[in-house]
Amino acid sequence: MVFKKITLVGRSNENFEEAIQDALGRADQTLNNLQWATVDNQAVMLEDGDPEYQAEIEVAFELEH
């Protein structure tokens, strides 16, 4: 088996958990054979006084033959 890893950044106006789910949801829609994910970084961007939660995740998926 060979795996490929990519980094995604999810965003939410609510919290970090929703930002993680944003990134995982997109990965699930577009990638096959997802195997695992790790949260590498979390940040809050403050723009116009409203926080935007960001979660950088690395996902791994198995490459097809």
C-alpha cells in the first residue's frame, strides 16, 4: 500500500471543531480511500472584530493501483 498526504485548512465562524469538520467534509467529498487525519495547527483570524477559526489538518489516503 502507498499513501499520499495533503494539507487542508478548514474554516468556521463558530469554533475549532467545526473548522476541522469543514476540512474533513471537503476531503471526504473529493478523495477516495481516506485513512487518517491529524490536526497540525489551529489559529484564529480576527477580521472586523469577528473571529474566524482555522484548523490546518493533514489527511492521508491510499493511492489506487
